[in-house]
Amino acid sequence: AKSSGGKTGYLRQMILMKLAQDAVQRGELAQARQWYDQAAEIEGSPFQSEALAQAGLALEKTDRSAAATYYEKLIAKNERYPLADVLKERVGK
């Protein structure tokens, strides 16, 4: 079930992103992935693409296949993402 944006969605997304970043710092990548996934599901919020990018970056060293999946989702959702070309190279597109 996808969440909608708006002020509540924006605040929720910011909190989820912070929780995910903290989990990455602690090395808890499975937990970070869950937080990033929840943040990415909030439609119309400004950090939707960023959540996918950060999830990919967090997973690059331990699970390149999963990282590539996040990058592909991001590129499909937002071709204008500032790092889209770099991410395309990382997934071999």
C-alpha cells in the first residue's frame, strides 16, 4: 500500500530517511533497507528518489544486485535525477 505525500508524508519521509541513515551507520543494513523502502513508497514526496538512491548506495558493498535493483527503480521513476547517468553506469545501462 502506497502512502500519499503532503505535509504528513513529507515529515514521515524525513523521519524514515534519518532512521535509515542511522541504521546504515550502525551497520544494520537490513533495517536500513526497510526504512528506505517505506520512505520510497510515499508518493509525491520530495525524498522518494533520494530514498532509492541512498538504499542503493548503502547496499553497494554487500549486495550489488540489490543495489542495482534500487538504481533501476530510481531511474525508471525519475530519469531527471541529478545522478541518473552515474547510476545507469553502475547498473550497466
